[in-house]
Amino acid sequence: MKNNLIGVLEPVHKPVLLKEVLAAFEHIAPLNNQAHKGNKPIVVDATLGAGGHAKELIRRGFYVLGIDANRKMVKIAGENLRNFVTSEFAHRAERLSEPEACPTGNFDEFFKIVTSNFVSIDRVAHESGFENVDGILFDLGISSYHYQFSSGFSFQNPDLALDMRLSDSQNVTAADLLNALPYKKLAELFAQTIPGKAKRLARCVEQSRRNRKIETVGDFLKIVDSAIFITKRMVGKNQSPYTLPFLALRIAVNYELDNLKIALNKSCGVLKDGGVLAVISFHSGEDKIVKDIFKDLVEKKLMKWKEKLVIPSTIEILNNPRSRSAKLRVISRL
Ligand SMILES: C[S@@+](CC[C@H](N)C(=O)[O-])C[C@H]1O[C@@H](n2cnc3c(N)ncnc32)[C@H](O)[C@@H]1O
């Protein structure tokens, strides 16, 4: 095993609904997947992650502009995609006896990666030289890698700082929010994912921080323990009592829902006529935003529905349990 970030962690993140995402982009795919950069259809992968979806798009002849807010993910994706392009296209050249088809380290024929929040998708596309693109993909949330190298996302590591920032350019951590927000704001924060228990949890946070500053994952686990009793329903669904409180905090620290609204509305203007916008969401808060904005864009006759709702097959869920709550919705520009 290679002694680098990828070698140590691989393989951890399986791209969700991959077949279905590729099908959504099929009608804009190039006829010849050896086309040169100028002729390739351009897809913005606004949540590049480890590059799982991007790799398959590149394989099919798309040029990918990848965006991720997290520097470590950008490093991992860069390494993955460079390795992929080198082996895929060298292998093809050998098979076709066309040595010139093998890239010579010039990866900008295939992809470009930008470290940015997708809220600036229009600016990133413009600064990369693309006024209008053929497709945009959002695969929301965090990658499996985040649980391993970012602090606070996982409740398996109680001693780590309760951080949860997607990007090191952000200033406010999850612990900062718990220590500073007034009761009402805390209750609103938790109501995003656990409306029935939000007030009780907010009161327990208030009580706990009166005694001692909240700093670690373990501090928050104890607070959740004091506020939430495990119900039969949770046991039946094999759901941890920590999942939804942690999700609420992550959403708040990273302004996830506000950023999603802004980015989806901007995306319409970044697409060329016939361009495809595909979004995979993982919880009801995200999915409601996607559904409402898509409906609105369709009603305004700016976009039309391509796929109202696609969910993973039972086989995919068995192979990749992380996919179980995924929902894919697709629209295209009129
Ligand atoms: C679910 S993962 C994507 C996985 C990817 N499709 C793959 O197959 O490897 C989501 C990625 O989006 C990034 N991300 C989440 N919110 C973001 C935002 N607002 N701006 C930019 N990147 C974001 C996360 O850092 C994470 O790497």
C-alpha cells in the first residue's frame, strides 16, 4: 500500500447513484470520447469529493471542472484523477496503437479543480473560462473521507475537537456555536433535523455550558445523552441518537441549506440551452430545497423536468449503505 493520504484511506467512498447520474448526462455526452478539450462537453462537478463521479465523466469524454470547499479533498481528487487519466488513456493508447492519445502530464485537457465553496459556482466557471456549461452535478453532504481526517464529523472520536468546518477558511466551529448561540437560536438549529426534541436539547446545551465550555465531540455526546432517550423506533431503524443532532450542527456550521439555495438558483444561469442539472440529496432538508427550486424553475419555463425522483436500487443500498437515503432529481435548461 502506498504511503500517502490516498493509499492509507483507500477505498472508502463509493460514488452514489453513479449509473443513474451518467444516464442523466447521456444525451449531452460526446460521440467521440477522445475529443480534444475545445470540443468536449463541460460538466461542473460542484462537489468533487474524491472524484468518484468525475472520473467516470472523464472516462466518457466530458471535461470536468471540479469544485470542492475542502483542501484535503481537492488534494485527494487531484491525485485520483491524475492517476486515472494516466492509466486510462495510456492503456487506451496501447490498445489502439496510438501513442499520441496518451496524455503527457497535460491534465488540463481532461479536468480542472478549484478549491471553493459551490456558492460561487458562477464566478468559478467564469474565471475558468466557461460562460455556459453542458452539465452540473451536486452530490451533497460530506465524503466518507471527512469522517477520517476532519475533526468533529464523526461521533466515534469523542476526544477530538467539535469542529465540523468543511473548509479551513471558515472561522466558526460547531463548539463555538454551542457555546455562543442563545437558547432560541439553538432550538431553531436543532429543529432542522429533530423538531420534536429541539427545545429540550437546546436547554441541555445551555445547562452544560454554564458549568464548562463545550469543546470536544465527547462533550456534545454527553449533552445528547442527557436530552434524548433512545426510542423503540430508533432501535427498529438501527438509528443512533447522535445522528440527527450532529447533522443539525454540521448544517449550521457550514450554512449548508442557504448555500444550496443560492448555488441552485445560480446554476440555471451557468447552464447552456439543453444543459443538465443533477442533484443528489441525503436528507429531507436538502431534498425539499432541491424539489422547491426545481419546481419553481420549471414553472418559470427556464428548465424542464428530466427525472423527478430517482432512488438507489436495493442492490446499491446493500453494497453501499451510505446510499440508502439518497435522492436524485434532474432538470434541464430550456
Ligand atoms: C458526498 S461528497 C462528493 C463525493 C463525490 N461525488 C465522489 O464520488 O467522490 C461531497 C463533497 O462536497 C464537498 N462540499 C460540500 N459542501 C460544499 C460546498 N458548499 N462547496 C464546495 N464543496 C462542498 C465536500 O467537501 C465533499 O468532498
